[in-house]
Amino acid sequence: MTPEEYERWMIRDCARCGRRASKSAEWSDGPICRTCYDRAMRVRGRCPCCDTDRLLPGRRTDLPRLRGHRPRLPLRSLRLRGAAAWRTPLRCTLTDTLARLLDDGTSHVAPAFLPLVEILLEMDRPKSRLIWLRNHNVVRLLQGLATGSTPLTHDGLHQETPWRTVTHLRDLLMDSGVLPRVDRQLLLYQGWLTERLATIDEPEHRQLLRRFATWHQMRRLRTKAEKGPLGRSQTNHTKQEVTQAGAFLTWLADRGRVMGQCQQADIDAWHTENLATRRPSQSFLRWCMKTGRMPRLTLPPVVITQDSEPLHQHRRLAILRRVLNDDSLPLRARMAAALVLLYAQPVSRIVRLTIDDVTDDETTVTVRLGDPPSPLPEPVADLMRAYIQSRQHLPYASSRSSQWLFPGCRPGQPMNPVSLQVHLREIGVPPQRGRTSAIRWLVLQAPAPIIGKALGYHDKTATRLVSEAGGAWSRRPR
């Protein structure tokens, strides 16, 4: 680091003593030099706001107060040795910071944002909230929403940038009830689509893709979102459809043709050259033929990729036995592994389960994977009861009010399926191979229609699984 860089990045005017020196910390009242930092870290006492006996390095500043928030007492009431300033712990500093950012101009927090303040204060690790509130984009967005310069609507936030900051803030607003709940994956796809269409130079191609996304994809995604939360895999596949549709339009233009002039030879050549992306591009081609934007041509069949080789049944049962009996393994991973190895549930579906999907009448524990709910055998039932009790104290949950059975770090969102797969592999459970082994064993023990309905599998999938396992669809139980 050069002296010029050190001067620019590290030298500041101390917010407490006023001298210009190397900063040792960045607190709510500004940069702090080493002398003031050491002096503040030696002060302990009882906070008059939250009645916590702890380190009190803060200093009182003139900030707007929350309605109903008890004002600070003067220093002499704290009875601290050698203190010369007001003192507040981190949670009180977070309260003051939120009050300043969400001030509606009346020295009070805007009433609409009081639920947001409550949910931020109830979260663990207030220091992480304070660090987040130092982001200048977060400051700009919160102040704009509080003063009304940014509309407190989904459309208003959709116009703001950067999208990652806006998405996290939108999740908090929906989780606290300030904004109506809308499917997160649907909102993310809309933002991605806007950016993707902006990169297309050809106006005709951009207009055609916008119509395809609006009248085909968005309609399909909204229908699915009404039945249940969308998964990341669903929107990822939709993005692939747009990407491959744009690639096909560019490829066709290079051959000197437009969609209305497309021929069978063009379709065959495209699928020959792009075998790996055959399935995403066919959705766009079918839509064009259905709406009369291209001649009706024959599309080649889609090759279905076979599942990975399943585990041997003895190996699956050995892993399941270890998961149920080894208390040293993380409880969250053990519960997810039991659902994979015993009920053949994909990880993407496990993370969408909620607390309401689990029913415990003190005799039997059932989990709604399909219709009807599936009862859990006694070892797994005890594991589920223990997990639900420990779930209330998860350090990684973003909100204590979350109803997800496997809550994630993002407000109001479940755990990322990829992260859960990593946890399963860490304890020696292969998710895909274990699930394939379990479902093939289950369809051989009972009629496939019953198994498919109870575990949430489509009839066509159940039919294919019976054929792969060597059974018969119409077989009756013994």
C-alpha cells in the first residue's frame, strides 16, 4: 500500500476527539481513532434503554426516536466510572440508526415501517444489521421509501438498482408484512429478463422474445406460483429458454432467414449442432408454430437423460441407519437425509416444506409430501420432533417467524437447495443416487399410482420408474 493509498483509505477525522489520525473502527457516529477506541472499550455499565449489563462504547447523538422508544437517560444516571458521554449497546445503536434512516420528517419512524424495524431488531447479530445499514445504496433506498420519493410498491422497487440490494430489502419488507408477498423467484426472473432483453441489438428479435416471455413464460410461471412457491430450477430453465431462443434467432439470421421463412432443413441443422440445448429451444419453437409466427415443422424428439446409478439397497439402508443413530451429525442434515433415503424426496422439494406440512398428534407424526400425508416411523418421528424444537434457535435463520421447515439466511426464504446438497454430501449421503434407490424400491413394494400420489411424483414419472425397476404399473399389493 502506497502512502497516498493509506492516506485516502485509513486517515480520517475522529468523530469523538476531532483529531486527524488513522481510524481504528467505523462506528455509528463515524470513524474512531485508536485513542478513543481504547477509551470506549474500557467502559461498562447498564444500558437505560434495554437494561443490559455489558460493554457500552457508544455515544449519544441527536437522532429521531422510535414511537414508544424510551429516551436515553443522562450519563450521571448510569453511574459509570470516568464516563464523559452517552452510552448505548449495539441493539440500541441499531434502533437509533433505523430511526434516523426511516425518519419521515417528523422525528419519528414512518408508521408503515414499524413492522420492518421490529423484525430487524428481533434478529440475532445486530452488528451485521449495522454493517448492512452502512451501505450507501441501503441508506438511499430506506430514506427514499420513508420520505415517499420512492413508491412503497413492488413496481417502485423494480425501478431501483442495484438489484441484489433491492432484492434483499424487498425480502425484508415482504417478511415483515410491509409489502404484500409475491413469489421471489418470479420477481428475480422479471429483473433478469429486463437486463437480458436490453442486451439484444436487433429490434425484431427483442420484440419477439419479449412477447414469448410475456404471453407464454410469465403466464406459466404465475400459474405455478399460485399453487406454491417457485423453485430456482424452474426459473433457471425459463432463462435457458430465452437464451436459446435468442441464440436460434441469431443463428437463423446468419443463414439469411427470418422466423416466417424457417424450413425443416433449418430445424434439423439447428438441433444437430446444438444437441445439448435441444429441450430449452423447442419450447420457443413450439410457441412460434402455435401462434403462426413460423411454419408448422417437425421437431426431433428430446433425449431424456437417465438418472445416475442408484445405490445398492444394503448401502442405502446402512447410510440411513447411521444417519438415524449418529448424534454427532448435524440435526438439520440428518432430517433431510432421512427424507431423501426413506421417502425419495428431491432436495429442491425438501427445502419447500413448511412447519404446517408436519403434523404431530403426540402419537403419530405425519409429513405432507403428497396426498395423503405420509406417517413417519418412530426413529424418524423422534428425529423430526427434536429438529422442530431446535429449529427455533437456529443461528442461521433470518427470522424467528419463518414458517419454512428448513429456513435460509435470506428473509422469508427457505434454504438454498445447493447448500443442502453440500451438507448431505458432507455426512456421506449422495442425494441423487439415494433418492433414485429409494423410489425404485418403493414402487416395487406397493402400486406405483399410490406411491406416486403419496410422495408427490407425476404419473408419467412413476410409470417410468416402474419400468426401470422391472415392475408392472397394474400390479396389486400382495
